[in-house]
Amino acid sequence: MRLIHLLAATALVSAPLAAQTTPPPAPEFARIVDEGTNRSQVMVLAQQMTDVLGPRLTNSPAMRKAEDWAVAEFKRMGLTNVRKDGFDFGRGWSIERSSVRMMTPRAVQLTAIPIAWTPPVSATAPIVVAPMTKKEHFAAWRGKLAGKIVLVSAPGKVDDATEAPFKRLSGEDIAKLDTFKEPTWDPAKNARNMARMTFEEDLDAFLKAEGAVALARISYRDDKLLHGEGYQHRTGAQTPGVEIAAEDYRRLTRLAAMGQAPTLEIVSDVKFDDSDRQAYNILADIPGTDKSGSYVMAGAHFDSWVAGDGATDNAAGSAMVMEAARIIRASGIRTKRTIRFALWTGEEQSLYGSISYIEKYLARRPAPATPQNSDQNYYGQTQRFPVTPLPGYRDLAAYFNIDNGSGKLRGIYAENNAAAVPILREWLSPFGPMGADSVVFGRTGGTDHQFMAAVGLPAFQFIQDPLDYESVTHHSGADTFDHLKATDMRQGAMVLAWMLVKAANADAPLPRNPIPQAPLPTDPFQTPDPNAE
Amino acid sequence: MRLIHLLAATALVSAPLAAQTTPPPAPEFARIVDEGTNRSQVMVLAQQMTDVLGPRLTNSPAMRKAEDWAVAEFKRMGLTNVRKDGFDFGRGWSIERSSVRMMTPRAVQLTAIPIAWTPPVSATAPIVVAPMTKKEHFAAWRGKLAGKIVLVSAPGKVDDATEAPFKRLSGEDIAKLDTFKEPTWDPAKNARNMARMTFEEDLDAFLKAEGAVALARISYRDDKLLHGEGYQHRTGAQTPGVEIAAEDYRRLTRLAAMGQAPTLEIVSDVKFDDSDRQAYNILADIPGTDKSGSYVMAGAHFDSWVAGDGATDNAAGSAMVMEAARIIRASGIRTKRTIRFALWTGEEQSLYGSISYIEKYLARRPAPATPQNSDQNYYGQTQRFPVTPLPGYRDLAAYFNIDNGSGKLRGIYAENNAAAVPILREWLSPFGPMGADSVVFGRTGGTDHQFMAAVGLPAFQFIQDPLDYESVTHHSGADTFDHLKATDMRQGAMVLAWMLVKAANADAPLPRNPIPQAPLPTDPFQTPDPNAE
């Protein structure tokens, strides 16, 4: 590990020299940079996805329009085999209008948003502050919630923002990522995550049974940001729900604690759409010259939550994927292997789109033991064995994912794939002067390459400058086009196009890790986390 | 200057020792700290002002309730001569309900707030993006705005937040304040500020004459924060107006630039209240034993804007002032001089409350040359001569102001009053261990001590840790009780109580600077600021 660590540090420091010491880049490199710099369409594509199409909640009417738009765009670019690849997902949902007002003890227009997949409501009712995080908490509130708007979160405290919200990675930051990360399995943590999902459904049912008017939860960010992430996309929730800005929510709880429990007026004019329960990945190809079936792929999830326009999460990645396709086509570059482009859907609900692709074309795992609703397919995914490769398993020679905002690409996570490191490093080396040539050994998760890597496929996610992604835009109302960085997005599309071309023309597909054969071991000596809920 | 600078730095570094090397604090010190620490009411007072009373726009119905509450509280604490001291101000105004929605090309509930003192509206109309910053811009839009919602701001760009929003001052930060700041007079800058005020009124009248439905401006902070500061409190504005969150505003302008100018639905259910045009400072005394008429005073402005609850601006200062009064009364401390407590009003519109107090009781300046509307009394105030002291001029022995959020007091600005520096330093020295013993030579402005200091009175503002005041809470919707820091507020009230007691018992009143005799000179060689608008 030490050696790899040093290599990474060296690559980082001597990045501008790397281009001089490695062979001169292929002519394709110059063509990609020319097309991606001088005739870039990446911001035009991103603006269509955000300003024009708006947030793209999976199966929502806006997502349907976005799917049609993406298919048309890929066709316009001259891609082939452009298709919607469907799987059972659940209901569409959208917001028409919403308003939450405090009516007593004084009038305040609150900052709030409906929670996705909750039913509509228009009502005025008193609040009750009833924080509940597990089923055991229900007993204390039974019989006390009828006719009430139930504030289900603890109010918490303002988080003092002592770090800069907008960041770029230093060489030191990147070097820290360059460590072997042992795949771990923490059954207690998984159980807690599962319980949290199940709890949302239990709470929804409990509140419905109790005759609550609606539930309100607190935003998890301060300073009036909202998110509105929802649950139960398969059935829709039963209890209307809103997320209230932290400052407004805490005021409600304080007034209640003073014996002046406010009355709220909630208007949540939202609509379900059951015209089609299938969600659709969008797939499109640039065919290779070799007919072996071997292909490389780039992907980004196209779906978003609804508070903003899903700009950094993940119109940014989607636009870079589409722009990479356009660049390759427009440059007239032909490759040996086919290059496939994927815009995933259902990612925000738990990587449903990429899981569907894996299950259809790459490898199967046994079904989860528990009935599948909400996000239960996600948790425990890596523990279900055996992994059975499908005929398409060998065909996928490389997969590159983008899903960390609009920040400049700084390199790539090698996902503990030691044999791939020097190859990825060589491929990225011409991007040293553009800051993108770091290959780190470690793994990253939470997006669509994850379960491909988990079945042994050479699937990778790029490292990106975080900008204000974690601090501000991720899932929030501020996730809009103006938070995207054009220079960074152009660079990302060029890097992606280049990596696809290199992978598609490589003599051999990227080396793979072995197909995992058994569940990850749990550490018998593991000390329980004292901070766990 | 160098000497003073060094002294300040030394005081800072050796703060914990200062208490040992200065004479032991008077018994009053221990009584103040005991009362202010162990039986503090400062957060109870602040919560009443924010959660319960809410935002306190000058002359609004909420402010009337707040005035009554403050009078009752001061009386309950046993203060005497508790009174409302009125002056002509203008109209009351409040928000009942508001909503701004984009209706086409797609439905989005926007984040927006009515602008204070604009009239109500309920309408649906298309937007036109017509940025105007001076009267010369009107010609281009004449005849094009009827029936439109006019977006009057340029959209600008997201400001990358590369500094931490939440800050405390380091010793180095404080040392930087310890410099002589020559009072300056920049007639060009003053003219620009005046023109900006006048322009708001001109724009309002222009849009009314053109038949615009409403105006919309952009929030000056990103990440969905809103403010809603208004204008024309004397007459009320003629054109309905809303401030739209930066992200939402920019989306509108981009869609318009793409030829898809959105239609908005605006509901601004706001009310004027003309039951009383007088605004009222709240004054209350703790009488001294000496009947000479000499008194010391603490003040904070009690009024606020309306997006939040006016917590850090300035329930914090108001609560510290009231708590200082309570501490002194509850400690049974008697002083030679009377101690007066002032809760100013109309500060946000331009220090109207403190200007009124000065003009009634302390010193007169000639009336402004231009007719007084909006904030024109503020600009040019320091240039109007002669200053004519009133009989009360000599009586005010010291004035202490608090108005920079809820952050811990770190010391005090000596307002270029060299003779006062060692005295203030001695008085503050017992607060070294609590971090409040820095005396800096420099000046600060923008709040209610400013025009007292400008007529030569010993009037001072404290230095405070900024916390998230400048970055987040100042005038914004996030200016709520949960952004106040209890430990800091308790410290502030104790420091203030102590300084009042010391000033009220001092053998001699604080030294004063001479009464200014003539306008400040302008620099004939001054280079015009190339960045000026």
C-alpha cells in the first residue's frame, strides 16, 4: 500500500511533467479536447435538463418528458440502439402548489415543501410535537394524535458552519483517498438502516390509523434549505407530509413547549400519476468496429428529488455523459468496442436503475429474504450469494460513473482493483494539466457503479471537486443550474470521452477482481459503536 | 498608534493575568456575574421578543405589541420613568400570507417574500426582465411593462462561499481593528447612496405609471435566503413588490432569455396600518443617588425587518440591554448617576429612533437641504453644521450600544477617543477571562451610537464575535431564536451591566472629543473609485 500511496503522490506532484514522460497522446486526445472545449454543448444539455425540464423524480410526469427528450437528443447525436429499458418501480408524483402557514399564535408564512409520494391535503389543525424514531415510541402517543399535525422530528440545534461551504480538493485531500479500504459488513448498521426505512412506513401507517391530519419533519440543513425526499414510491404514503425549514420547525416546537402550540394551515396540492408503473433507464450506443459483443459504458443517474431542479444531482453527470457521447460522435472517432451510455433512473430511491441493469444483463444475486418495498433491495445487496454471472457479464469491459456534482474531475477511484491502477493512471495521464490524473486505490459508494463493482466488474466512479455539493446543493432547493460550473463540466465531459475511447480501444479489457464468493465476514471482536442510535 | 496597538495585543494575550495585576474587582462585579450567570433571564427575554412577539417592523401591529410588552417588562423589573418616546415615522405594514408560483412553462412554487411597505396584490401575469439601476434606464422600457411582472434586478451569479459562515474573532482579527480611522467624507459615495434611495422611489413611481402588475427583485444572498427589506415607510410604495430567492430568480431570467418568459402567480396578502404614524423609542431608568442630572445609557434597536424574527438583529442586543437592567436592579446595586435604557425603533430605516433622541435631548443640526423622505436624513447627517448642544448634552456621561448579533462581546470601539481608551480598558479588565477586554481605537458605524459619537458624545459600540451574523442571519429569514448563543448573550449582558455601573459611579464622566465645528474635508486629490457604480 505504501508503494501505491507514494506513486499517487508522485503522479500528483509531477502532473504537468507526466504528459512529457508518457508517450504523446493519440490524435484522438486533441480531437476530443478541441470538440469539448470549442464546441461544447454540456451546459446547453444541462440547462435543458434543469431550467426547462425541471426536477426529474422517477416516474413523475416531468421525468416522462425528460426521458423523451433524452431519447431524442441521443438520436439527434447519431447514437444507435437508443432505448428505454423499463422495470417495475411504482407511482409518479408531482407538486402543483404548496403552502404551510402558522395561523396562531401569530401569522407566519413558513418555508416548507411536501414530502415526495405523500398524499395531498388542505387543512388547518393544531400541532403536537411527538418525536418518534422507533416503533417503541408509538405507545406514548396512541390516542393523542387524531386531528393533529404531528411534528415527528426532534428539533435539534443549529449546526455552526465553521467550514467553508465551497471547496476544491487539495493534493493532500486526494492523497488521503489513496488507501486500501477493506470491504466491511456491519450487520448492526445494516439492520439499523433497514429499520429506519421500515420505520418510515410504520410511522406512516400509525399516523393514518391514529387519524393524524399530516406529519411534519424538520429539514436536516439549517438556513432555510429544504429537500422533501420521500418514501413508499411503490404504494404512495398514506399520511400527508411536509418538511419544514429548520428555523421554522424549531420555532413551532419552542412555542409548543411554552404552552402555545401553534395551529398550522397546510396546503399540499400534490398529484399521483399511475399511468405507468415502469421506470426507464435510457440506453444508447456508439457501435464499435469489433463485433465480439465487448463494450464499455458510461453512466449517470438522470432522476432527482424535487426541491430544486436536480442540477448538481445529477443533471451535471447526465449532461457530461451525453456530452461525452456527442464529443465522440462529433470527433468521428471509431473504437473497437461499442460504447454504451446509460442515464439511470430510480437512483435516489436506491440505485434501482443500475440494479435492474445488473440483474437483467450482468449478474444475478438471490432475491432479498424480506419482501421488497422501499429501499430494502439496497441494504444487504452485497451479502446475497451466490453471484451468478449472466452471458453479458464478460462483455462489459469497463464502466465509468459520474455522480458527485458539477465539480472538475480530479481522478478516479480504483475500487481496490490493484491491477487496474497503472492502466487507469496511464489513460488519465494526459489530463494532468487539467487536474484529473489522480488514481486512488480506495472505494466509494452510494451511486450506480457500486453494485457492479460488488460483483467483480471493472466499474469506477470519478473523484470530483466537491464545490458546494455536500454543504448546499445535494437534494436541496438550491440545486439549480446556476450552481453548475461550466469550466468544470466541460473538463469532465472531455475526461469521460477520453477514458471511454481508451477503454474501448484497449487490447485487453480492464483487469477484474475475482467474483466474490461469500458474504463479507463480520468482525467478531467488533466493539459496538457507542454513537449508534 | 503603534503603542496603542501593542497595548491591545498585550491585553489580549495576557488576559487571564490581567485580573491578577489590576486591583481586585469591586464587590459589584461578583454580584453582577452571579446574577447574570446563575439567574439569567436574557434568553427568556429574547425568546419573548422572537418566538412570541415575532418580527418587529417599525410601526407594525407586532411592534405595537412588542412596545407594550417592553414597557411592562421594564416596569416589572422595577425601573422608573418607563416611557414611550414618539416621533413621526409613517405607516405600519405586515404580511398575512404570500405565495409566488411559476405557472408556465412548468409549475414551481418559488421561494419569495413581499417587500416591506409595498401594497398587496393577487395576480397572474407574464414576466419581463428589465434590470434598472438608474433613471436613465427607464426610457428603454417605457411602454413595455403594462400588465407585466417586472424583474428589476440583474441576475448575477452564485457567489462561491469559500469562507466559513460561522466565525469567532482571533486576537489577530481584533488587533486589526485597533487603528486610527480618520473620519472621511466622500461626497460622491454619499450622492450614490442618496441616489439609490431616491431611485427606489422613482422606480416605484415609474412602474406604477407604466401599469406594471408588480416588481420582483433578486435576493442578495444565495442558497434560498430571503430578506424583504422595504422602502417608503412614510407613504407606502405604489407598486407591489416581492423579493425572489436567487436560485428561483435566475431561473426565471434564463427561461426568459431562452424565449420562454414564465408567467407568475403572485399573492401578496399584506396590510397597511395607519392607526398611529408615530414610532416609539422605549426608555426606562434606574435612578442614581446624585441628582445632578448626569446619566449613562445603554441602547439597542428593538425594531427588525420581517423575513425572520429579528433575533440576532436585534432582539439579541435588546435582550442584553433589558437583562443588564434586570441584573443591576436584582443585584441591588446603587449608582451615583442615573442609568437609562433605550430600545430604539426605526433603526433599520436609518437610525430614526436614535436620531430623534439626539434631536430632542442632546444636540441639533440644521435640517437636511433636501425634503426628508425615506432615508435621506441619514446620508449627509455628519455634514450639517453647526452642531448646537441642547441642555441635555452635558448630562450624557456615556452611551453603550449593542447591535452586531448574539456573539460574545470581545471589547469595545473607542471611536477615536484617545482619552477614553485607558479608562475603558481599566473598566473592561475584569472581563479578560471572559474574552471581553479589548479596547480598540477605531470607529464603527451603521448603528445607534453613530450620530451621538458624531456630535462629540462618548458613545460606543461593542466588538462582538460575528458568528453567522454577516453570512446568514442579518435581515434574513434565518434570523430566528435558534441562531442565538445563550452563553454569549449571558456574557454580553454582564459586561454591559458592569460597564454601566462603572460609568455611572466614575468620579468624572468619560472624556469627550471636541464638538465638531465644520464639515469633514474631502480629499481634493481623491482618485475616483473605479468600482463605483
